[in-house]
Amino acid sequence: MSSKSKVYFFFPSGSIGFGNRSALKDFIEKLFKSENKQIKQVNYIFCDDGSIRKINLRYLRHNYATDIITFDLSEGKLITADIYISVDRVRDNAKSLGISLKSEIHRVVFHGALHLCGYRDKKSLDIKKMREKEDRYLNKYGISLV
């Protein structure tokens, strides 16, 4: 365990329960290391649909809420990023997929990290690779895939 975490969680819309935060932060750092990436600082901001919709509109010109937006702010080889996650969207996605909120929130957290590691999700082959990596890290972290 590192003496000072490089992963931070912020809850402007209220905290969510997803278990041991310190263990999750350490695991995210290990994820980056196993993908041969070094991080300076990664901020996860857990917000609501209204907040993420405003961010989508302002920066991506999308007038709708998404579950996640990843901003890679890196300069050089050290990864610096802000990752916004709409808890409202994740909750709705979990419900419509028939899976637990805990499983889906962890999937989205790992999804953002994997984007920073270079994985994409626009083409079907890329989506398949991304999903395989998400499942791998969920399994390694001990999160049920259902």
C-alpha cells in the first residue's frame, strides 16, 4: 500500500456506499501498474444526472446524461485525470441490466481507469476488449458479475 494515495474520491451529490474506499483506491493504483501505466493523480467525482448533463453539454456538446466522462489531463507519461460518474445513471443501468449497484459502480470505476490506459469503446471489437478487461478486474477485486 502506498503511503499517499494518488486516487481521490469526491461526492458533491452525497456519498455512496461501495465498500472499503482505501482498498478500492489501492486496487485502482494496482490496475494502472498492471497495465504498465503510472499515475500522478486520478480524481473520481461521483455526481448526479444534472451535473453530468451540464458537463456533457459544456465540453462534449451532448445534451444528455451519461454514466461516465473521463477527462485525461495528462502531460507526459504520468496520468492525471478527472473522472465524473453519474450515480443516477449507474443506478438506472444496474436496475435495467438486473445487476447489483455495487457491481455496476465498480465496473464504471474500472471503465474510467481503463480509458486512461488506452482502451476505447466506440467500435464493437474495442467494446469487447473493454468489457473483458472490466470483467477481469471486477473478478480480481472480488466483485460479482451479476
